[in-house]
Amino acid sequence: MCLKVNMNVAVRCENLTKTYDTGEQKVTALNNVNLEIRLAELMMLVGPSGCGKTTLISIIAGILNQDAGLCELFGENLLTMKSADKLRFRATKIGFVFQAFNLLPALNAAENVAVPLIINGVKREVAQRRAIDVLERVGLGERWKSLPAQLSGGQQQRVAIARALVHSPNLIVCDEPTSALDHKSGHNVMNLLKEVAVDDNRALVIVTHDARIFSFADRIAEMDDGHIISISDSPKTA
Amino acid sequence: MNYIAIKMLMGDTGKYIGIVIGLTFASLIMTQQPAIFMGFIARSYSFITDLGLPDVWVMDSKVQFIDDIKPLQDTELYRVRGISGIEWAMPLYKGMLKARMDDGTFQNCNVIGLDDTTLIGAPPIMLEGKVEDLRRSDSVIVDIDGATEKLARPPLVAGGAKIPLKIGDNLELNDRRAIVVGIAKVTRTFQSQPVVYTTYSRAKSYAPRERRQLSFVLVKAKAGQDLHELTQRITANTGLAAYTRQEFMDLTFWYLMKNTGIPINFGVSVLFGFIIGAAIAGQTFYNFTLDNIRQFGVLKAMGASNGTLLRMILLQAVFVGSIGYGIGVGLTALFGFAMRHSILAFQFSFQLLIFSGLGVSVICVFAALISIVKVMRLEPAIVFKS
């Protein structure tokens, strides 16, 4: 399958293949995957465990290399990029939200949010001020001094969202952002993502099997056994 | 990122303290044990360092160290005096004699006999009395440590404190009377025996009759005289060994190094301190890295380079290393301060600071290295694994 190049396309995957060699056997995680994620779109990747969702977002996020096929982010092929350029690309263009939040436990909320800016060379004081601004946008302006352990799961995920947004990336990759949260908190997190993360210059790709949040998606790509078996334009009802 | 590295390190209080304790222990052992060793070594030649006046020591050619006395005939003194380039040459007696205590027991004493006229070689610091009092009959000067400890009189009541020897008290050296006329401060000797100063002729009378009783000839070189030329000239003309002060100290030092188990014993202690410190600090630091491996993965995923993470780990290692080293060295200094009036030998030189600093640095590099390898090989994709 060949996809037409479009200026509004954030991510374009063509015939992506990835195989893991476990020593005893080879496991094909992705098998000729084709996918296009558009700017201003919230795309969800859904499917059973082991279907290849995490492998696909790892390749899209530039932290894993495919064995074959093409993966372009904003027209750039990460596979052919030099290692340093790839790091810089990842540091500036991509934001991450993880299932387990992955906040640094020793840093307070503002310091955690400031990390991507510091990686990009912004001075700590400046980064911290901007981090507090973003924390205010996600409703945690008052809690910027709190350590992750002093925050609820939902609040920690909001800090993680602020961290993913602070450096204004063009792609935000979310891995199971609501699976560690109760229904209400998960709903709030998705509302927040929809409200503050989606804009004309940014795309969101969310891996989930939390059916309660499918309604937030603009499109849903369903995966199974290393393939994308369907892409539905209209969201399923939660 | 430096700030983040330090916060990460200190955020895990238990491990942070564990690493610092490991490095403190290593630093302490690597300074305290060698400081005691150096103290012992310094004591071995303390008699040479206490005698500041002579430039050259002349002795039998078979002498291996300061306490290895091979007596010379008195005539050797005059042969040495006849050599050009010498300002003066004086006799010195040094020998171990038994002092009889009031309770009938005996105590070995290091008896030093000084030239009767000049008293060259007299103790450097007199606490009580005067050196000139040695010219009085049967007079001796006793060092303060000997006077208060090994030569002190028995307590008046059982279990009471010993009564320090004082001016006017009598001693019995080889069945001859000796009257204490002064108390001196000298550096403790290797065997910590009491040191008793008297004149050369009186020392010979205390000592058992022997044909040869001259232990050393102390030589002062004329101004401008090259000391090495002088020692060679003395050896060539007399067949005796002649050493500058430093050479004689080195001779004594190397004798102890080569012929006693002392350096091995202390070396083993230092090695164990190094190994145990490295094991504790290395293991704890590695565990700390493993515990934070996901955090490093997150930083890597977010675009932090391997170089950045390497600098973070090195900074963490240097940080704990500096603290552990500082505390260890501080504890060693406190130990030395607390022991300053005790019998323990202790010499804390700047070379030991450098030595232990290097030791702690090696441990830190080792600890950081195993963590760095782990982080360098880390796939950032682990951040998506729950």
C-alpha cells in the first residue's frame, strides 16, 4: 500500500516490519504496517496485548528502529538520521506520556515538567518558570512544589502531560495514559489532553485498551497480530 | 542536568547514605592505617630526627638500621676527626640497659651517652631541669613518657595511679646509681622504651664491660662542604660507614620495609579497606543506577544523549566520592587528634591525602563505570514497558 504525501501528515508509516529475536525464536511484532497520522488529530492505537501497539509507537517516537519499511515524522526519515540529529529531533518534536507516569521521584512537579526544556538547553530558572505556567494550564499551578509521591495518580498524569507539552512538541505519544487511573481521573486526563494538547500543529497518538476513552479519538487504528486490521474515522462509543 | 543528577542521587536517601558510608569507610581505612604505619616508621628513625646538629653519622659498615648497634673502638673517633672537611666529630653511645625498678622488676631503657664536654645530641626539649645538669655526678635525664609510664614508681595504694619519676629520684642502671636531674620531651622510639640521657663516659660505666663501646660518631661538616663527598671521604679513610642524616633515615626505613612484616600487615589492611569500600560503594551505586534505570530511560527517550547521562553518572560518583572522602579524612584527622597524647604512632601527611584521594577516585570510577555501561546499553524503549 502506498500513501500519498500530504502536508498535513505528521506521521507516515509504510510497510513497517519489526521482528524480535529472542534467541530461541523470532517474533514478528509488526508486519507490513501502513499508517498515517495527521496534524491536529488524536489517533488511538487499540488492540489486544502483544499485537504490536507499543512497538509501533516506539518506532514512531524514534526510540526503536524498524527492520524494514519507512517511518517519516514531519517528512523526516528517522532511520537515516544521524544519532545526534535523531536525539535533537526527539528532544524538540516529541512529547511523551507514559502509563506509569515515569516522573522522577526526587524532583518536584515543576522540576519534572522542566526536564524536556533542560534537555533542550534552556536554563533551569527559565525552564522552571515555563514549567509552572504549563502546570497552571493543566490545573496544578498551586502544586508545583509537590513531589510525585505527594500527588494522586490523576495529578501525576497531569504533571506528565504538562511535561509532554512544555517544549511545544509536534507529536505527543501516549502509552496507556489512563490505565493506571480510575474512570473519573481517566476521563479528566483525556479531557485535558483533548483540550490542551491537540492543536493545528500537533498530533497525538495514544496507545490504549481502555475502551472507556475511545470516544475521545478522532480516528482509531485497530491492531492485531502485528497488522493494522482497521482504521475507523468515527470514534466508537465509550 | 547536573542539578537533576544530584537530586536523583540524594532523592534515594538510603542508597545515598550507603554509598557515602562505603566511601567513607574506604577513605578512613586508606588514611588511618597508613598514618599509623607512617607514625611507626617515623618513630623508627625518630632518634635521628631528634638529633638536629650532626650532618653525618659514622658507624660500623655492617650497621643496618638505627637500633642495630655494632660498637666501634674509641680510637675511631680520632680517625674521623683527622679527616678534612669536618668541623667537629663527637662520640655517641646508644644501648639498651636494664633499669631496676622499686618493686624489683626490670625495665629495658634506651641509654644515650653524650659527649662529656659539649653534650651534643642532648634532648631537644627540656621540660624540667637543664641539660648542663648532666655534668653532675651520676646524673641522668629521662624522657617524659618513660618517667610517667614505664619508669614510674608503683602506686602507694593497690590499684592507684603510678607515681611519675621526678627530679631527684634515683634509678638503678646495671647495679649503679643514677639520679634524675631533668625530664625531657623526645619523640617516642619504635619500641617505646624509656630514653635515658647521660654523658658518654658515664654511659660506658653503666654498660657491661666491652672492648668496643662507641656506637656512633656524630660529625658536623665545615661550611660549604659537600656532604656526599665527605661521607665518601670518611668511608675511604676509615672503612666505616658514613651517612648523611637523610641517608641514615632511609637506611632504617628500608630495613623495616624489607625485613619486617609491618608493611605487609598494614598493606593488607589498606587493601581490605579498599576492596570492601569498593564493594560496598560499587554495589550500592550500581543498585542505585538499576533502581533508576527507568528514569535514565525516560531521559534517553526524551532526547538526553549518552554523553549527558555519562556526565550525570560521573557527577553523582564524584559527588558521593568527595563527601565520602571528606568524611573519611576528617574522621582520620579526628582519630589522630584524639590519640595525640596516647602511645599510638600516627603521622598524617599530605601524601596520605593524595594516596587515599586516588584510592577513592579509583573506587568511584569503578562504581561509575559499571553503571555507565548499563546506562549506555539501555534501550530507551523500556519506558513503554509497564
